[in-house]
Amino acid sequence: MAEIIVVTSGKGGVGKTTSSASIACGLARRGHKVAVIDFDVGLRNLDLIMGCERRVVYDFVNVVNGEASLKQALIKDKRFDNLFVLAASQTRDKDALTREGVEKVLKDLADDGFDYILCDSPAGIEKGAFLAMYFADQAVVVVNPEVSSVRDSDRILGLLSSKTRKAEEGGRVKEHLLLTRYSPKRVETGEMLSIADVEEILGLKTIGVIPESGDVLNASNKGEPVILETTSDAAQAYDDAVGRLLGDNRPMRFVTVEKKGFLSKIFGG
Ligand SMILES: Nc1ncnc2c1ncn2[C@@H]1O[C@H](COP(=O)(O)OP(=O)(O)OP(=O)(O)O)[C@@H](O)[C@H]1O
Ligand SMILES: [Mg+2]
């Protein structure tokens, strides 16, 4: 059985695509067969972050329209044999995806033995975002610790509990909170909301806290999901999040301000 996970948010630009790429890699690194799909029709982005943009010949919309087979359109990752990317189309037709078309692609992936299908949602509450979440079993709700991002996430939670197939069948999409661009320093000074604040406002449990890190941009410029930059705090935080998604119990790291030690206080550093 394939597990369908949507990576979603209310507000745009909070780190969905960054997180989709890293979570997909983290699951593949543990041996699972993973497909990651870019639902952001018109704005291809995932293939850039995954570093496969030059290999895109056919995309998601081509498959939905029957212009290419799923096999032709799936791009095998160059690092992991069990990881595949389905790129978004650059068409300007925002209605190019249909519910039936998306359902068929997801079913074909499941029949093909994929363990996890990650759906990288576009921002907002338009059709693309709706289709990305509709068939989901689980949702990773990406939130930045600031009021506008938290407020917009509330709307997505409303949709997850009413406009998904699970909801229509009387069930529930399993929701997780992924806090990204977290800066312990700015939380301490009160500029940012704390983990507890966000959890309380949204009523969600945190699956991961990804620190604000310059490594994220560096990695995406290289076409390398940041989780693979193993020495980076952001990479380790993403790996922890993947572990928790699979049921591990791990303490949160990188969530407090690093106190300077005695020697560095004296000598600087
Ligand atoms: N932990 C982080 N630290 C620093 N920068 C980050 C972090 N996470 C994401 N970013 C940056 O934030 C920007 C938006 O990230 P990303 O494209 O993943 O967001 P998105 O939610 O997919 O956006 P959209 O809504 O447009 O699809 C990028 O420039 C990315 O490098
Ligand atoms: Mg995106």
C-alpha cells in the first residue's frame, strides 16, 4: 500500500518544495521506494531543487493528458535508484490537472510498488492545492513561526478536514506540523512564535523544526536537497523529521539558542 503524503501550507514561500525534496530523499535513503510529484502547474520548481531539471522531457500534465506514460515521465534520481520525480508542467493552463487524472497517476504509482508518494502542493487554496491534498493519507503542514503563516495554515487545516477523500469517507488525514526557518534567537527576543505557541494555535503535533539556515539556499543552488548536506543543522533536522514520520521518537534539536561556553566568552568565537 502506498502512503500518500501532501506537503502543504497556507502561505506561499514557507519551504514546501524544500521540505518535499528533503523528505523524499530521507525516505529513499532508508530504502523506501518514493515518488515526489510537483503539483505547482506553471511554476516548475521541484526539479530544480532535486537537480534534475535538464532531464525533464515529459511532465505530470502530459501523463494526465495521456501524452506520455508514467514510466516515460518519471525521472529517476541520480543519487537513489528508488527515488523518482514527476515534474510540473510549465503550461499556463491552471486547470490542466483533473481529479480523475490525478487519481489515476496515484493509483498507477501504488500499483507500481511505490511505498511513499509525496505531493508538493502549490501555495494557496486554488485547484492545484486542492488536488495535491485530496487523496492524501497524511499531511505535512509547513509553517514559519510568524503570525501570517500560522493564520493561513488554519485555512488549510479546515480544508484537510473537509475537502479530502478521507474526510468525505468519514475519516481523517493524519496531520503533522513542520516548522521551518526557525530561529531560536528571534523566538527568545519575541520576534517569532515559539514551537509551543504554534502547536497550541493550530492544535497540531510537531514532526520537525528546521532551523533558518543559509545551507538551504546553497543546497538548492546546487540541485542537492539540503538533507544530503549531512553536516548541516538543517539536514539533521530534516532527517529527524523523517525519522519521526516513520514513528521514531527523537528529541528536538536546534531549538534553543546556543549558549557560549566559558572559553569562547573569554577568547571570543
Ligand atoms: N530552513 C530554511 N532556512 C533558510 N531558508 C529557507 C529555509 N527553508 C526554505 N528556505 C528558503 O525559502 C524560500 C522558499 O522555499 P520553498 O520554495 O521551498 O517554499 P515553497 O513553500 O515551496 O514556496 P511556494 O509556495 O512558492 O511553492 C527559498 O528561497 C528557500 O531557499
Ligand atoms: Mg513550492
